[in-house]
Amino acid sequence: MSVERDSYLREIISKAVCGKGKKFTQATNTITPSHNPSSILGCWIINHQYDAKKQGDVVEVEGTYDINVWYSYSGNTKTEVVTETVSYKDIVPLSSKDENCIVDDLEVIVRVLQQPNCLEATISPNGGKVIVQVEREFLAEVIGETKVGIKVFPYAYEAEEEVEDISDAELDEIDTEFLEGNSDE
């Protein structure tokens, strides 16, 4: 009986999301300008680059971005932009994991949900540095092969009746006028 039941089951190997996780990070970066700032005129983050890899039950995202701070100095009489490259490493825990995934060839896909963004830039209490609050968020997915079981429903195949070709003479005999003028107007 089990042979008959097993004959109705199939296993399909397919790529699927085997692990997924999200990480939101707020970080504080300290920028050292060449002059003591009088006021912060603007702060923006550009040139974000990152790479990701799976390490055990987490995905490590390592990256860099440039923080640009536009500030005034000398009693708000002069301005300058200071740029510093910041490195980071975010650990994204995989909250949903499929233990049945075939681990020979895993692919890691990371999408940025929130690009590194300046929340606030302030002058440090000693007046010589700029403190920048940054936020960023990633979604990580681990793609691998997994088996999917499906049930096969057998059916009896019945041959369709053969349809004969219609000759040109038979086509000419079809009255197509019944479609026209059939309205009750």
C-alpha cells in the first residue's frame, strides 16, 4: 500500500528563501574639522557601498559611506565642508530560517530599506568636533535550494474524438447571414 501512496508523491528541488532578517541601526560618528565650528550649516551622506556574507545564523553587512559636514567658523564669517569616510559592520540576525535548505550553494541578497541618513549634526561640548547621528536599515535574505513535496492526482486519459478537417466546399455552405439582421428593430 505504501508503494501506491508514494507513487502519488513527488519532490521538486527549487530555489527558495531559506532565511530572512531585518536590522535597523542608529550610530554616532564623530567628524573632526580643520577649524573649530561656529555653526552647522548642513550634513549629508553620500557614496554608500556595502557587501554582505552569511556567517552562521547571521548575515554580516560591511560597508562605508562619506559624511559631508558644511560648517561655519571664525565667528560665522567663513565656511568649509569636511568629508570623512566611515566604515561599519552590521550583524543582521536571521529571524526566519529553513533548516531543510541545502547549504552547498547559498546566495545572500541584501536590500537597503533606509540608506544611511543624517538625523542630527551638532557641535561637540568641547567645540572642536561635530557629532553626527546616522540611521540605516537592511533586509537580508538567504536563498538556497530546498525540496518541496507535492501530491500527484492520477487521472484516466481518454482519447479525444478525432475531428475531421472541413473542406472548402463545406465552409462555403455555412450560412453566415443568420448573424446579420437578427435584431428586432
